[in-house]
Amino acid sequence: MRRLLGLALVLAALCLPATSQAAAPERVVALTPFAANTLAKLGVTPIGIGETLGGNERFSPKLKGVPTLPLSHPNGPNLEQLASMDPDLVFSSRTWAKGNQAMQRLGIDVVLLDPRSIREALADTFEIGTIVGRRQYSRDLVRSMRKQIAAASKGIAKHPKVMLILGVGRTPFAFLPNSWGGDIVTKAGGELLTAGVSSGSGFERISDEVVVAEDPDVIVAVPHANADDIPSLTEYLRNNPAWASTTAAKSGRVYVSVDNSLLQAGTDIASTIRKVRRLYLEN
Amino acid sequence: MAPEGQQREGRGYLRRTHGPMGIAAGPPEAPPPLPLAAQGITVEIGGAQILGGADLELKEGELVAVVGPNGAGKSTLVRAVSGLQKTSGGSISWWGKELGSLRGRDLARLRAFVPQRMPVPAGVTVREAVTIGRSSHLRPLGRMTGSDREAVGAAIARAGVERFGERALTTLSGGELQRVQIAIGLAQETPVLIADEPTSQLDLGATVGVAGLLRSLVGDGLTVLLVVHDLALALAVADTVVVVSGGRTVAAGPPAEVLTPERLAEVWGADARLSEDGGRTGLHVAWVPEAAMGTGASS
Amino acid sequence: MARRSLVFAALLVALALATVASLALGAVRIPASEVIDILLGKGGGGPNQQIVESLRLPRTVEALVIGAALGIAGAILQGALANPLASPDVIGVTGGAGFGAILIIILFPGSIALLPIGALFFGLLAATLVFAFAWSGRNRGSAGKVILAGIAMLSLFTAGTTGLLAAYPERAPSAIFFIAGGLTSSGWEEMETIWPYFAVGFVFAAVLIRPLDRLALGDDVAASLGSRPQLIRLGAGVAAALLAAASAAIAGLLGFLGLVVPHVVRMAGGSSSNTFVVPASALGGAALLAAGDTLARTLRAPIEMPVGPFMVVLGVPLFLWLLRKAV
């Protein structure tokens, strides 16, 4: 009996190291702004962050001075540039599928994080923290983020019907509930015009007939454009003859947002919700 | 051999074409303008001088055959006088009017050009093709009148292609197609018909048919200008033969006078002789010169 | 002749059906009786009237006009270039229009209102360059030169478009719909700006029908009849460019129509005479686009799909069936 117990103890001791955390990666590259800003919040400075041409990513001031890697299709970062940084781990996105494969072949660990809802973003925040050895810290961080989000979505007075669209021109895509922007707006108390529709990508072209029939109170457009394009784009959208009969158009509640806060998961979720409530939903 | 006299028995649809565009023949003393008078034509294509001063003349009611070696410029000369080829010098006048002064539509009422081989479009019937030939008589967006339809029918009948009037062009043989091309030209209802080597790609039987058709058109009162390769054919059908060599006109006149053995040797470099025997014409050639060397007589 | 009349009748029926479907069907269910009332001016206001008058009606008209325009453009180009593979793409128009539109979407999104003008301008520019090159040097205006110049220009502009898309991948989704080709329910706005180009193109094409028939018998016969072959080709190119550029300005890159509809019509009617093919291509193109567009916006309502694939699904089986029966 004592021999068996001793054997069990030895076995347990052997297994223990496997369950404890592996050594945290030191050289980390973050290709998405979400991963980069989350790392910054966790007090970890990546050795490189990704930036797309013409994109409007907002980075935490803590990331100033971190070398940037330009991102383009289909690999994402230039693989030679990335390799020369000698990273242990790369936080990437499914967009750069080819590059991710190549990185893995180079022996670099790749973690894919594409959160499309607040819930996913919080879960991913925790996962990032776990991977870089800040588990406890990230648990607290997520907890405080949850509190802030709850506070930001308190006391919603009205639930206006919102059409959230992506892109420019007469053929915009509407955000569906299973997209980042759709989730934010829903959390902020808006009722999405596309509620009930779902598709793999989270975006679809919605018939203008449905728009007229559903009659949204607010229209928010998220084009890929620059800040100084906002006035002309707002004008253009207000004058879309197809939407002329909607409450939104008639009451002038057509807005344009060019930052990425509705487009891509960010780390300042609570303040985004507050902004949406204040500027667009007025609730 | 020239045919016996110019028989102007023309009847039927050609009656209306007597006199182009109603131009008066002028005072009785002045000679009427020739259908075609071309002098000193020079043509340059791609930097090379194809014609260096060629002449050509048509008298009403005759069949003129233009002959010459390959590359001499026969086709180029005929295309130039027809207005299809730009010239760099010389004068061309149709019924006394300068070619340059004639608009496309007007020229289309004076002469019809039948190319050697036109592209054969799919999905077009003989009647449709001949109808297109009639379009020079129609206003840009105008409709076909009864008389236009009659003219198309007459052209088809005259060319002897009634049998396949509704067939697609792609189903016709070489000889049949050549007749259809002539029908298209006839639908233009012009006093002058020009054909560029109409028989060069036809077999014996088809050639005989087309030759007979062209000769009978002259019998109807048409003036016909041909480019031909076959010298025996030229002898048989032409009233006048024009010899073009090295880009110039070297001879013009009745076939028997022009196509002498000396001319054949000088222009074609061949020991040959044309003969005529009871309605048939023939070209006798010493194909292998060594064998004919020294012998002057021929059988 | 009887066969051609039959084909015409069939096309008219198809056109009528497609038009009715386009007006009666949509993402929002409106009973047919109400649609008729609204069209007759007896609508009672409200969203349904808005939908039929400001969305479905202009869209149906656009589909008919653009479908006809592309069908005609393909027919006259195939006639003028004597090449069965000729289509508006071949003279560089669609490549240029695509580039012009993508340029605005990606580099100047603030000026998005100018998208139709940009597409129109670059479409016509591309066609002009094609004709300028084809008319220079030897063999001016020959069909072979036009086609080669057109392919070169198409490649050039497509490369430019691809480059822009690759450089700005996040802006690509807005561009994709234009490239896939599709109509939008933007009321009469775009048609009000672009209609003169259609009008001129249609009139020009009508005037060219007989000259094109002459050209079918060869340059020599056409010249004998008093036409100038090079001028006819140039005229056909200009008319096709106007119609195709105007179409692209509104509906993006719809490539299938201009190439296939004239062939379908030719095989069905058994005739290549342009007096038959050009008008029949207009009817066929209009019917096909209206039908395809109706499917594109009703099959997965409320989601709107690009119209290109639906035209292909409708047109290709018919095309292949006729091809089998033809020689």
C-alpha cells in the first residue's frame, strides 16, 4: 500500500510540470490592433505591430516607438521582415491565411484571434493574457472591462431602429447582428435593421425595399475613408433617393464614422458604446 | 476572237440604266464622255510603287479584259479606277466626272465592283446578300420598295442563281458563289460591272458558265471590265485587251492584235501562241524551252 | 423569315414576363393588385408606393435599358469586327470603367457621388485609346488591330484595378460589388445623368445596321456600295463604347450579356442579318438582365446578390443547347 502511494506521488510530481504554465514567450508580434492594444493594456510591449495601408487603426500611446510592419494581401506582413525580428509568437488574423501558414513553417507560433462580438473580445483578452504569462492580471482586466461595459449600457431610454452600413457608394453592405459593429450597436440599445439575418461573413447587401419597409430611425455608415471626407459622404448618404422616405433621412439622423471602432474589435469597448449612444442613438 | 458586232439587244431590267444619273450626252457634235477614262495612274503601297503610270479606258457596251503577269499591277489598276484604292497621281473620270468629286453613293450608281472572293458570312441567304447589293439605292433608314424587290429578283434571275435563292451562302460551291457575287453587283443596277479575276479559282465548267454570263451581260448593254489570268479566256470574251506589265499599260486593243507571240514573249517571257478554232480558243505553250529551241514553226 | 418572326415573338413574350416579374416581385411582398394600382397612379402613399415607384420602377427601367444597350453593343461589335468573340470588353471599355470606379472607391471615397462619371470617363478613355492605336500605322482600323489593342488596354486597366485592390484590401468590399456587376435601387438619379449617352448610342447603332450588313460581305463590296469600311468600324466602335460605358457607369461590369446574347439570337433565328440580330439582341439582353436582376434580389431576400451569376445561370444552358443544335 505504501509503495503504491509512493508511486502515485512520484507520478503526480512528474505530471505537475506539464500542467504548470510553459515559459511565457518573450518576443511577441501583434498583427491586429486588437491584439496590440490588449498587450499594451496588459503591460506587455510587443516587438512589432502590424498596420494596413490606408487603414485607420488607432493604437494605444503605450505602443509609440514600436516598429510597424506594413500589412498587405495575401501574407500580411513581409515574411522576411517578420523573420528578421525573430519573434516567438505572432497574434494574427484569419485574413492573412497564407501568411499564417508560412509563419508556422518558419517555426513561429501563430495565434488567430478574430473577435466579432463583445463576448468574444473579452474571452480573447483573457486568452492573450494567459499566453503572455499575465493570467491573473488579465482576469482582473476582463472583470473591470465587464463592469465598465455594464455601466456604459445602463439606463437605455430608447431603442431606435438602426441601419449600420459598411462601405461607400450605392451598394453598401449592412452589418448583421453577428458582426462587431452590430454587436456594439445592439449592446448600446439600438435595434438592428438586420436583426434576424445571419451569414458567415457578418455583412450582406440588404435590399433597399426592406430598408424602406423597415424604416430605420438612424443610419450610420462606416466607410473606408478619411476624416475630411465625412461631410461630403454624409451629404451623399442623406441624398440617397432610395432612403429618402425613411425617418432617419427625414430627420437628418444620418451619420458617418471613419474610425475603426465599429469595424474592428477594440479594447475601449465601453467608451465606444458610450459614444454610439451619445452621438448616434441619443438614448 | 471578237464577237460578231456589238449587239445591243438589252431588254428587261437593264433598260432603266440607260444613261447614268440622267446626265445629258451633250451637244451632238461633242463625243459622249467615256464611261471610264484613266491616265497616268500611279499607286504606292507600303513604300513600293505598284503602278507607275498606267492607263485604262472603257467604251460603252464593250468587255475589256486586263491581263498581265503576277504582280504587274492588274488588280491594283482596276481597284484604283473603281475608287477602292488610293492613287498618288494620274486622273480618273467616270462619264466625264472626276473620281475625286464623286460621293460614295453617286459612284455606287455608276459602277459595281465584284471582288475575287468575298468573305462568306454565316447565316446569310443568297437573297439577303443580293438585297444588300441593292442598298445603294435606299436612303439610310429607308425601306425597300416594290421596285427594289423586283430589281433584286431580276438580278438573281439574270445571274442564274434562282435555284438557291433561299440557301445560305455557306452552302454554295465556288462557281455558285461567284455567280451570287455577280448578282450582288447586278443588284446595284449600274451601267458598268467590274470583276476582279472572277474565274481564277473556278473549275472548267464553272468558268465556262461565268464567262458566258459575263458575255451575255454585254449583250444586254452592260459595260464590263475584267481582270483575267487566262489568256485564252481573254481572247474568247474580250472586245479589248489591256496588257499591264511592270506597273504600266504596255498595250491596249483587240485581243488578236495585242496578244501576239511577240507580246507574250516580251511580257510573260514565254514561248506561246494563241489560236482560235471554231468557237474554241487555246493557248499553245512551249512549256520546256530547250525542246522548242531553234524551231520557229508550230503545229 | 417565319423562324425569325417566331424568335421575335418569343423574345417579346420573355421581355414582357421579365418586366412584370421585376415590378411585381421584390424583397418586400406587395400583392400584384396593389402594384398595378400604384403604377396606375392610384397608390395610397406609404412605403409600398415608395417601393414600387422609387425603387422597383426605376430599377426595372434600368435593367431593360442596360440589357438592351449591352446586347446591341455586342451585336454591332461582332458585326463590325467579323469576330464571334467580340464584345464590349474587347474594346477596353469595361476594363477602363472598372478602373475608373475602383479608383474613386479606393482613393477618393469622399467623392463617391462621382462614381458613375468616373466609370464613364475612363470607359470612354480606354475605348478612345484603343481606336487611336488601332488607327495608327499600317493596316489602319483593321479588325485584328482593334482586337489586339483592346486586349492590351483591358490588361492595362485590369492591372491598375488589381493593384489598387491589393494595396487597399480593406476598401475592397465596396469595390467587389461593382466588379461583380449589379443594379441598385437608387431611383432615377443615375439614369437622369447618363441617359443622353444611351440615347446617342441607340440612335447611332440603328443607323449602322445597314452599313454593317454591307460590311459582312467584305470591305470591297461595302466600298462598291459607297460605304467606307474603316468608318463603319470606327462608328460601330464608338456606338458600342458609348453604350457599354454608360452601362458600366450604372451597373458595374456585366460581361456576359454583350458576348453571348447576340449568338443566342443568331442561332435561334438562324440568321446573321443585322436587321434581325441587332434589334433581337436588344430584346434578348433586356429580358435577360431584367430576369436575372429579379432573381438576384428575391432568391435570398432580404439579401441582394450580384446579378452576374444569375444571368449566366439563365443564359448559358440556353446557349449550350442552341450550340448543340447548330452545326
